[in-house]
Amino acid sequence: MDINDLRSMVTVAGLLCFLAIVAWAYGKSSKKGFEEAANLPFAEGDDDGAANQSSHPR
């Protein structure tokens, strides 16, 4: 076994990890969580951390 065999195994392992991440991201079980995360900026009543307009006059 030489360095090229090791490089080949690392490349195949990287490809398999990439494909696993893609399968997880586009899987049906992850869709609901991603949709909830995408709608977080539009949630009402979440003013924590928002600056008051009167505190920063322009």
C-alpha cells in the first residue's frame, strides 16, 4: 500500500460523506425542520434584540 492508495481511500470517503450530507439535506424527514427555520425571521412577537427606534435618532 502506497500513498496513492491512501489518497484514493480519502477521496472516496470524502465523496461518501458529501453524498450523505446531500441525502440528509434533501431528505423528506428534514423538510419540516428546514421550513420552520426558514420562517423564523417572519415570526411575530420576536423583538428580542431589536433596537428601539427612539434610542437611535438619526
